[in-house]
Amino acid sequence: MNGLNLGKKAQISVELIIVLAAVVALVLLLVSQLQETSKEGAKVIEEKSGKIFKEIDKI
């Protein structure tokens, strides 16, 4: 009876580790996507601000 209970605990632990690994993988994927988005946003802001400063220089 004691071995059966230990087996269930071990199975729950393995399942929990698998779920946690999947969550960590999703978080890493989201972080990498956010980094790419922020890089693209920074490029757009840099281009727009450059255009604005050129227009200001014309005035």
C-alpha cells in the first residue's frame, strides 16, 4: 500500500515538471517575441525622429 502511494506522488511530480517545463518554454518564446517587437519599434522611432529633426533643420 505504501509503494502505491509513493508511485502516485512520483507520477504527479513528473507531470508537474512537464507542465512547468512547458510554461517556461512559453515564457521564453513570449520574451523573445517581445524583444523582437521592441527592436522593430526602436528602429521605427529612430527613423521617425530622424525625419522630424531633418524637417526642423529646414525651418
